[in-house]
Amino acid sequence: MNKKQWYELLFENYARKYDSESFTAGTSGECDFIEKEIGWERSLRLLDVGCGTGRHAIELAKRGYSVTGIDLSESQIQRAVEKAAGQNLQITFLHHDARNLPFDNEFDVAIMLCEGGFPLMETDEMNFGILKNVTKSLKEKAKFILTTLNGLFPLYHSVEQFCASATGEGNATYRSNTYDLMTFRDHNITEVEDDEGNRKRLECNERYYVPSEITWLLKSLGYRRIDIFGARLGAFSRNDRLTTEDFEMLVIAEK
């Protein structure tokens, strides 16, 4: 049996705690932006990749959209199903690996927010595999909205200090960050407490991307227009030019 990766261990038995993390606070504003981007067209089918506990999928379903959410973590999916049922919402939540999706030409829009799998994989090929599978899931004319880690940020700032300043009490903590300039990978020790109060100490590494890389990867998959902006929590906007101050970038790609 293969050894579990840090991103699999992190999300085991962490669904309730996840919902209280500070970065989950922007859901409603982020969904406002998604709605605007898709022209408030409720007939569109949406795919939420790395949906976690379903926060964006549930908010969009409440607003009348048809959403399918997928995630690698069974406990996150289970929590999403419970939350949707508690609000009488019809949402399809499925346990899938984004590197191997079963969909083909099915969705009008894909969202992949808050590092929904993409920059967490252990190789660049696996990360690209996620983009490839999401693209395969989309119809010929479609839109892909994602956020990912901005590789320009750690060149000017300490990721560890940023994470400490953005973290609330009881949230996950990040220590001993080292940013590798050859691979644009940030290696760190993440400590979290799961839903049963157990402390976990995980050796993580995440891939940061620069805009030109993302543009090239998406162009190679057939997207004809790629726009990149700074991603502000809960307040995505096409008015925010990406700078070295942005921890994440917002990418909008159109086929």
C-alpha cells in the first residue's frame, strides 16, 4: 500500500475544524464574483474541484445553480453531504482524485479555489494532470476559475510570517518554511488539531507558480484567453492587478 501523502493525512478527520479556519471566511463574496463571471446563468453546470466541505458548492446551490463537488478526502465529502442535507440542497458530492476524473465534456464552468488540489501534488506532472482532467471535464466552450499560490510573493516576503498573521486562534500553524528557488516549492511543517483534538505534525511542500507558467500550462490545454489577478479573500475582482504583495493569484481561463 502506498504511503499517504501529507495532503491526504491533513484532511483526514479535519472537516469540522476546516470550516473554522480563517481562510474559509470569504465564501459568500467569492461566490458573488463567480456569479458575475458566469453572467448569473443558472442553467450552467458547475464543477467544484477540491470542494472540501462544500462551502462554495453549497453557497452556489443555495443561489440556484447545479453543482457537482469532488474531493480526494472522504471525510471532507461526508461533511459536505451532511451540510447539504441539513439545508435540503440537492448537490452531487463525489469522492474522486482530480488527477483522474471520470467526466468528459460535461460541465460549463469549473472552479478550483483555495488550493483545491492543484499546487499540492508532489510533482509538476501531477499538478498538470489536475489541470488536464478539469479541462477534459469541461465542454468545448467553458470557463475555468481557479486560485493558486503566487510564486512572486515568497521572493519578497516570508511565507511563515504571512501565515502567522493570517491565522486565527486554534487554526493550523506553519513553521520552518524554506522556499526552493529551483523548484518554487515551499517546504514547511504544518501543525493542526483534528476534529477529535489530536495534534498532527506534517511535513508539507506546496508548489508556487508564476503567471507566465500558469498562462503557458493553460494555453497548452487549449484555453484561448487567460486573465490573472491578485486574489483577495472574499473579494475577488478583475480590478486587482497581481503584485508581489498577493499571496494567491486568481486565474480566469476561457476555452
